[in-house]
Amino acid sequence: MTETTKKTATNDVKVRLRQHKFTFKSVPLKPDGTVDQENEKEISVTEQFPGRRQAIAILDDSRGSAGVIRESNFLDAVFNKKSNILISPQTLNWAYFDTHTGLEDFYLETISFLQN
């Protein structure tokens, strides 16, 4: 008689496969720098946890000499396609946030996700 064993994902694999979905409001900026409230929209974001080691490495590499996370370094890592954190929309990057609001909400959601 052959015994069948069911293989399940280890905790580490489950952590790496964990996804985070959230929405934030984004408003285009007019050429004069004012906000175009008439065109406000909600952006749905899906992020994937890169694994504990990579998440800690990103957070460590983002810290300045005082131990405080430098937002630009952190977001560079998140926007980097090689990190595989930002699943959708792929259009979110520095260029997008140069012409739209919502960067702070995006940053806070993402850093909270990677720290937990």
C-alpha cells in the first residue's frame, strides 16, 4: 500500500505569496501646481510581499545615518521592477506622482505592509 502525503506551503512560502490590496485617492495636478479636484479617482493597488529577508533588506537600505527611513530610497526600491513588490498598477512611479497627488498615502500603506 502506498502512502500519499499532501504537500503544503511552508510558512516562508506563504509569507512570500501574501498580497496586500488597498486603494487611495489621486488627483491630477494642473500645470500651475493646483489640484484638479474634478478628476479625482481611486487607484487600486496590489502589492506582493517579497519575503522577510528582502523586506528587511529594503527597509535597512532605506535608512539614513540617524536610523530614519528615507522615503526616496524606500520608494526607489518599491518602484524598481526587480523587487516584484508593486504588482499593479505598473504605472505608479516617480513620473506618475510628479503629476498626481497621493504619494503619501501610497507610501504609508506600502511601508506598513512591508514592516508587518
